[in-house]
Amino acid sequence: MTSQHPLAGVYAAAVTPLRDSALDLDSVPRLLAFLASRGCHGAVLFGTTGEGPSFSSAEREALMRCAREAREAMPGFRLIAGTGTPSLSETIDLTKLAFDLGFDGVLVVPPYYFRKATDNGLFLWFSEVIQKAVPEDGFLLGYHFPNVAGIGFSLELLGRLKDCFPSQFAGLKDSSHDAELARQLGQRFGSDLAVFTGTDSYLQLAMQNKAAGCITAPANILSTDLR
């Protein structure tokens, strides 16, 4: 790995097991064991592939607790929870819960309903989340997916968050499918910002630009090749 960040690696943007429109918690241990056996360093729960915005806080908590228990049989397998919602208080609660449960990090999308939020507004929003929910040894990744969320991170915003929270604001999942941005992230931040590409075909490009790895949907089945 180019990056030596503790989270560096290949992550599956995990599906959320369902049966008859309800969480299928019995399948979670098998899913995580499968991903671990295929070379994933970890899994991200409740991202886009996991349809995070479709689930209530109670459902997210139930799955996070189940995943935490299942992980006990897989030492070294990392768990990252998607905890971003348009609600600041709900995002804080879910983020704090993830760390209380022993998750390795959280993935937080900007408050996507408010598509005209300024960089300063987003900085204040993320500052509240970090200060109230992320422990000093915890890692928060921003989720940059403007084509879906309608809002994302500028280089200036990333720089400001990294300067103010150099450890806790660990990095970014970049799902912009923008090769030039991958280069700009590497040029500006090097390996100081743990960047995870969300585009499998850009993994080599991202790694050449000091990225920390990838978080992708195809990693559910292609993780051996990505690894």
C-alpha cells in the first residue's frame, strides 16, 4: 500500500441482507466471513450499496451490533459504518454509537438534502460531528459522491477539515468517477489524507496518487483481484 494509514486497504461496500423487506441478521456473519475469506481488509455497512438512507436508526443499530459480534470471529477484519444523514443530531448519535461499538471508522456523507450549503456551513456541520461523536483515536471519512448526493467536498473544505482535525478527519471516499480529482487529491495531500476510490477501474490511478485503497461495490466479489 502507498498509504500507511491504519485504515488502508480494500473494502467491500457491503450489501445489507434482507428477507421479506426486513433485516436478515442471521445472514450477517456469513456475509462478513465471505468477504474476509475473499481478501477484503474490511467492510463498509450502510453505504450506497448497502442502501443506508433506506434504514432507520434502530435498524442501523441492530445491524451494527450484529456485525460487531460477528467480527469477533475474524480478528483484524475492519468495520466502517455509514452514519451520515441530513440530520445533524441523528448523524452524531449514529457516529457515536459506531465508535461505542468498537467500529474502526465511519463514513459520513454531507447533509445531502441541502445542496446549496456553503463550504463554511459544511465545515461547521462536520466540526460538530467530529467534536461530539468522534473520539481522539477515531477515524471519520468524508463521502464524496456529488452525482448522487448532490453535494460534495471541495479541496479547500478538505484542507480546512484536515488542518483542524488532523487525525480524526482521516480522509475521503471518492466516488466522483473523476480522474483529475484523483490526481489533485494526491498532489495536494499526498498520503496525509487517506483517500479511498469508489471506482474499481481507477484503483491503480488512485494508488499512484497516494491513495489508501478502495471502497467499492464490486469488491463484494472482485476483492481478490483488487487486493
